[in-house]
Amino acid sequence: MKRRWSRSCVTVLASLVFAGCATPPRPTENSDYWSGRIALQTEEDPPGSFSALFELEGSEAQGALTLLTPIGTSIGKLQWAPGKASLQTGSETRESESLDRLVQQVTGTTVPVNALFGWLKGTQTLATGWTADLSAASEGRITAYRYSPEPKATLRIAITQ
């Protein structure tokens, strides 16, 4: 259960990044809202995977990410602003003084939140341990690979709006 919840959070943040859809519109550089599908696969024993619909609004400084089931039921909601972050899953809420710290506590690893927003805007943004393939960003698809720390992971995002 804790492992699934951790993957959900990684998917939520890291993502926040990727599955596959018909050619969706690409958000403008000034866009502050994205929705679509996100999937995370990890290379561990046994391999892990998670996918969900998502709605993301805001920026790396302040925003909200909601993960949803295919029928629209909320899996969890992550909210952050300067000096605070919270993750609501069902009746459980976790809080921290920063988004980075909350993600670290929940997932056990860092997620490149600043880079993620750059990737969503089609900008190749550096993130330690990650590399992003933005070759299909104009079609609303992004793929990011985590090569360090282990386990390796692939994050896919398909933007529909």
C-alpha cells in the first residue's frame, strides 16, 4: 500500500509526465493549466507501474495537481505555495514546509518539479538524474527518464488540454 502510494506521488509530481493520446493541442508558453494522462514505470524487481488522469495548474512556486481514475474519481490532490505543501489522499493529509521536502518524504526520492514545468512548456530543462525527450512536445507528448538514483524510471505524459 505504501509503495503504491509512493508511486502515485512520484507520478503526480514527476511528472506529471506522460502516456499517449491523439494529437492534443500544445499549451502556450504562458499556460498555467494542463490535463491529460500520466504514466510511470520503474525498473525494479518486480517492475512497478502507475497511470492516471491528471489536472495540473499553477507553477513550480504555487499550484495544485489532482490525480484521477479513468472514471474521474480523485486519487489524490497535491497543493503547494511558498512555505507550505500538502497531499490529500482519501482521509489522509500530509504536510510539509516545501513541495520538494514533501515529495522526498512521500516518495523517498527527489522529483524535478522545476524541470517538469519547463518540459510541459516544451523547454529542455536540466534536472539531475533525469533526461527528457521533448521530440513530440508539439503534439502534447513528453517522456522523461530517470537514470539516477535507482531504480530507473520512465515517466510519460500526454497532454489533452
